[in-house]
Amino acid sequence: MPVGGRVAGKVTGYISNGYNGRSYQGINEEIIWVSIGMGIAIAVLITIALCYIMREKCIQRREYYITA
């Protein structure tokens, strides 16, 4: 008895849908653009984090000179 309603041999419907390799170009291009966007977003977040750390260090340094 098949588990979860799946029957062996149904995979052929997914393989033989008429894709000849060229239709994946749009998917690959979309993956590339998403990857570039994610890279830019990560770079921006790292830059913001570094600016925040430097700001905190400057504030602590000023407080040290004020209290000394």
C-alpha cells in the first residue's frame, strides 16, 4: 500500500513536461538576481552593524574623557 497517497511511477509526469533546457534560463537568471540582492542586503546590514559598533566605542571614549 502506498504511503501518503504516492504511487511509484508518478515521477515521469514531472520529467516529461516538455522542458528542453532552454526554459530553465529564466529560472537561473532569477536565482542570480536574487543572490545579488541578498548579497547587497547582507553587505548593508554588516555596514550598519559596524557603524553602530564604532558609534558605541566613540561614545564610551568620550564618557571616559569626561569623567577623567
